[in-house]
Amino acid sequence: MKAGLIAREFDVAGRLVTVENTGEGNVNDTYLAVFRTTFSEERFILQRINRKVFPNPAYIMENMRVFTEHVHRRLEDEATRSDRIWQLPRIIPAKDGQDFVLDGDGEYWRAISLIASAHSYEQVQSIEHAHEAGFVLGHFQRVISDLPADKLHDTLEGFHITPCYLANLDASLQTDVGQERLKSSIEAERCHRFIEERREWCSILEDAKAAGKLNLRPVHGDPKISNIMIDDATGKGTCIVDLDTVKPGLIHYDFGDCLRSCCNPAGEEVLDLNRVLFDTDLCEAIVRGYMAQAQDFMTDADREYLFDSIRLIAFELGLRFFADFIAGDVYFKTRFDGQNLNRARVQLKLTESIERREKQIRQVLEHC
Ligand code: GN1
Ligand code: MG
């Protein structure tokens, strides 16, 4: 259904001016809606939740309520001691009072407030930016560290369980389409070999969880650089957005994802693979920012797995993009043929760079 019609279903003052697709995000469809009255303007994010990915969109909104209420309380408690004004996205209810609008095609739409005077970036801009990314993630994990994980639904089963992604790839490779796609290029076969060589290792975090060394806690799930909002006025982080995957998980998924995203200055979509590398100076800045907040909740066992989490989440995203290429591009949105294969090559090249710099990265982790 048309986004313009849906936008009018939400409880916003004034008349609709525009609704434009932002083109951002690999999963949901995201629009910016603008409403005006004679004296004011309200802009908000309108999103159609991808039901192929999220089987129960209502869970996402319930989690968002629980999460934002908890964090709001924590921010209020700490406001006078804080070095900045932290912001939070707010759910804009529909006119019927619900947290989403269900359209005639059975699609779920939700409206979320914009974060004031702030921007995010697809690639890290500077050492200071990297430090802020780490600080924002550490702050996020700290203020939800006292929210019991069982208060949150599992919005996406299997998310960040690396061996499950490998099993999906194995299944797709059994099909004719899968075999055809695998044999379509040398690059695809190379990615496959790279993944095979890491098959045994890739259950490292899940094994530690099963052994009781690492425990489930609330996590963000997707703290990539483009989800971290930087205040236009101060240059400081002010919020982390995209709360669809806030759910029980390992804090390592977040730590690894933040580092794999922020330490590759070339970004996820770069076509020139020579530009992909893991920058250890950026890594140090992020880890310093993160640890300034994480001291409060980080255990010795958590620390043991920090390096592996960086290597693993880069590898896992490469595996996920590759598995989707082999399956025929059914999960991540693509704009051109082979985009998921290119994305996979970027993340696997980054994994290789992380492996080559293991010693330096471990030193950074020890000293921060
Ligand atoms: C997806 O939809 P978006 O762009 O926020 C994906 C993340 C990946 C990310 C890579 C639910 O996030 O796990 O890290 O792409 N989200 C889901 O850019 O699969
Ligand atoms: Mg996301």
C-alpha cells in the first residue's frame, strides 16, 4: 500500500507534505514523512517491517516499549551527572492507539520520531567519530545491563548464531540454483573455500554460551556505524537507533559488529576490494570509548572472547551475504546482480585483515 496513505494513519498534527523513500537499510523499507500545520512542522521515520525477515513484527514494538521506558528512566536518573543529553527514538502511535498500522496486504508499518539535530554516517569519519561510536555502544549496554533479558521477546530467532547461518548455506548449496551460483565465478568459489576453512572455529561464541562462560543479556544486535547518531552541535554521540533486534543475546555480538563496521573505513558497499582493511588506530579509539562505559558490566570471561567476537562477526556477516547470494538474494535487498557476493567479499577480506592483525588487536584489547 502507498506510504502516503499509511503516513496519514499516525497520530501527527497537520497535513502531509511529502513521504520519501530514504533508500537506507538492507531489510526494512524506510521513508521520511513531513507533516505541516500553519505554525509547525513534524518529520518522522515511517517504516514497513520486512515480514520475510521478522515473523512477528508486534514483538519488535513490544520490545521497543519495554526498552525505551527502561532507558528513559535510567537517563533521567543520571541526567545531572551526564556529559551530554542522550536522546531516544519515540514510538508515534497510530490514530487508533496501536503501535503500528496493519495495511490491507497484511504489512506492518510503524512511525518513529527523528533524533533532533543529529546525523549518522555510512563510514567512519575520524578517530573522534570512532571513539564516539564505542562510547555510545558502551553506554547503551550499560543502561540496559539491569534490564532482565527475559523481559524481551526474541524478535529474530537464530540471529547471530553463526553455525545456523552455515547450516543455511549448506542447505542452499544442495539445490541446483545454489550450485549454479557457486560455479558462476571464481570469486564465489573463493568465498566458499574461505568459509569452509573456518567451519570448526565458527561456533566459538555459541560453545562458550553452552558451557555457561557467556550469558544472555539484552543487546542491540545491529550497532553498525550508520545506526550511531552524532550530535550536529557537539560532535558527540547522542543515540543509537534501529531497535528491531534489541533482544537477548551476547554482548559480544554488539562489540564485534561495532568494530567490524567502524574499523573498515571503506564501508560495506565498496567495489574496490583493495581498499578494505581493519584499521587498528580506529579500533583503539572505539575500544577506549567502549571501555569507559563497559567497566561496569564486563566480566573476565567476557574479556577472553573480545578478539574472537571481532573476527567472528565480520566472518558471520560475510557468510550471511554469501549464503544469501547462493540462495538467490532472498533476504538482503539488492540494487544490482552480484551485490551480495560483493558485500560478502568485503566482509571476508576484512576478516582476513583482522586475522593478520590479531597480535596488535589483542594488545589494544589488553591495554584499554
Ligand atoms: C541489516 O537492515 P539493516 O541495514 O539495519 C542486518 C544486519 C547487518 C546489516 C549489514 C535484521 O541491517 O544484521 O549487520 O544489514 N539486519 C538484519 O549492513 O538482518
Ligand atoms: Mg538493522
